[in-house]
Amino acid sequence: MGSLVFQATLGGQVNLNGPNTASTFDIAVPATTGTMVTTGDSGTVTNTMLAASAYNTPGTIGSGTANSGAFTTLSASSTVSGTGFSTYLASPPAIGGTTAAAGAFTTLSASSTVSGTGFSTYLASPPAIGGTAPAAGTFTSVSVANTFSSASTFGFKNRIINGAMVIDQRNVGASQTFTAAAALAYAVDRWYGYCTGANVTGQQIAGGTTPTVTQNRYRFTGAASVTAVGFGQRIEQKNSYDLAGSTCTLSADLAISATLTTVTWTAYYATTTADTFGSLASPTVTQIATGTFTVSSTVTNFSTNISIPAAATTGIQILFTVGALTAGLTWTIGNVQLEKGSTATSFDYRSIGTELQLCQRYLPSYKANASGEHIAVGQNISTTQGYAVFPLNVTPRVPPTGVTVSAAGDFYMMGLAGGNNQCSALAFQNGSYVSASLLASVGSALQVAGNGMILQTYTTNAKLLFTGCEL
């Protein structure tokens, strides 16, 4: 082994030692000015000293193994690219997954959509909303059966007025007698009843909690020798015209005691003239359909479909009947509904104010709340009589033609000069769509002819029912 010694001016020396070998090695010294580098050197090698091939194949970041390709660009404001990512781009991993999925992930931003050939399968058959399995087709709409999508959901759904039996202007909850073989008699508002064989009684009663919670129902009580009882409602042409040519559903809560088990329903329309149904003895109606419900002593809701013919544009009549409602038997009915469509929906509970107004179209009325209420004004035509004009709160179907008075003595005439004189008579004079004129009388010459007068209530029993507006 040989050595080459460099003697330093500071007293030290640098020894350049050759290896002890039997072979021959040639070391080429570059023909350039520079500095020799040793393994113990640092900070001397620069990038100008390295050939390009030395760093075009870098190792994996953080790894000691080399990886093919070139890492060219990485910044916060741009994208990652380079030939070293060709394998990743050709087969990126699934979103949220750990395994590779075929296709290219091309776009993802908050303001745009996810797209790319790698999503073709997903886009062709997306999973159902809220589900795990894909569902074919398009999610276009949502509806709740028989509620939002029902043909009769909005507006005047129930064409029956007072189907819940809550308005009773005539009897105010008191019992009423129906005379056998007589003309039909109106009971709770809008409903008429009749019987054959013997008299029966009917009355508004308290409701119950089954099948649904309801405040009132109507009940007939039978008697010996009764052969039939009927209970019905006539629906004005203007409230039923649009039902012509459609399917409707009739429903009702029904119960009957003891031996009777059948309630028959029948639908009619006025044959020729609008809102003209005739009388019990001489009806002018055409039958649409009829059927039966098998009823027990437990109040149950029943329903049936009725196909209304195109000719039924003149008003509709719905009638329920039972057979021999003899002594000790009762028949209960409530929540009657006639609606457009083939499905029975929940009962249409309208506000009490709305239901009362609907009823007063057919029965304008007044019921005293206290004595001394001023209800009409007018003028004395003599010392014993005077006209009073009573305003109607609701426009009637037709002008009234008569009045039923609780008792003349429930009212009195008050003169402008003072003095309250109890009426001896109170009679209907004429009616219009806005008012009805009454002739009030007193027993002796207590009024001043030509003076104005006020009709007032004398007792809380005072009641006026203006007739002639019903169907």
C-alpha cells in the first residue's frame, strides 16, 4: 500500500492512502477546477454537481424504496398530477372505501356535482332514498293515501249538513214525536223523519268515544205496532251538482237494539225539477241505488259506494230506514257523510259557526239568551198593532213564508214614549232574502199609532223559526 503525503504550512499533513490490492484500478481525475468530497463531508454537494438521471426516479416519500414515475406538482392552489399517479387515476379507491373502483374521479366541489365514468353504475341505478338496495325509476312525488291525494280532501267535503247532529234549532235537545203516516217532520237541523204503524219519538242525544269521539247523535225510540221508521236529508242542487257522473261514498255511525239487525240506505235524485222531491205520499224522485248494513247494538261505522248517474244534477236525497222498531227498541245514527270518491275518509268536522250558518240557510231562526233583548224595530199601525222587521243573519235558500213562534207572550212591544206591552199575538207578514216582517199585537189600546216601536223578548223561552226555506 502506498501513500501520498501533503504537508500543510500549519504543521499538519493530509495523507492520501491507496488500497493494499493485487489488482489494478484506474481513477480518472476530472479536468475541471473544484473541490474533492469525502464521505464525512456535508454541505458541499450541490444540484449542479448531479446529473438529471440521479433524481428523476425518486423513492416513495417517507420510504426507503424507489417508485417509478415523476412527482411534478403539488401546491395548495392547484391539483396533484404527474405520470407517477397514472395507476391511481386509472383505478381510484371508492369514496369512503378502501378498495379500488374502476373509472375516473373527475370532479368534486361544493357548487357542482360528482361525475365521471366511475359513477356510471351508480347513476344508472341509485339506491332508494332511506334504503340500502338500488331501486329503478324516478322519485317523482309523494302523497298520503286518502288524505292529501283524496278527491274530497279540500272544500265542502261532506255534502251532508249537520251530519254529526250537533245543531238542533227546533227542539234544542228535547224529545220530538213523529206521527204515524203523517207528512215528514223535520227534527235536528236538515234532517227529517217519519214512521208508519204507530208514533215514535226522536231526540238529539250525547255521543260517545267509539268508533270515534263525537259530541252528539240522534236516536229514535220505538213503540208497539211501529212498522217502519225513516230518517233522511235532501241535498240542494247547488251542493250536489258536481257529484253527477262520479262515484261517491256514503258512511254513517249506526246502532240498533235487540231483534232488528238491518238498516237500509237509499239514494235518490229529484226527477225533473231542481230541489223538488215531492212528499212522502207523492214523491217526485228517481232511485239511484239502495243497499243494507247489518247493524248491532254497538255503534259502528259503515260505508258503501254509490255511482251517481250523470242525470243526477237536480239535487240528491239520502234516506235511512228500519223495520218494526217496536217497544223497547232504539235506533241510533250519527256522523253521516256523503263525499266524492270511492274511499270513506274521516268525518268532516266543520266549525260550529260554519255548521250553524249552513243550517240557517234552510231554517232562519232566533233563540233568546235573556229577557229584554231588542230583536226587531218597526212602527205602530194602530194603538194595538205594529209591524216589526226582523233581520236575517244568513241569506236563506228562498225567502221564508211563515214563522213558528214559541208563544206570543214571550215577546212584548216597547213604544218610543216608554212602556212595555206584552204581545197577545205575533204573526208572519212577509219575507225576503234579508228580513222577515212580523205583525205584533197587544190586548188593549196601549200603543201610540204612528210611533216607532221595538220588539223585545219577555222571557228566555222566546224563539222564532222562519219556515218555508227547507227542501
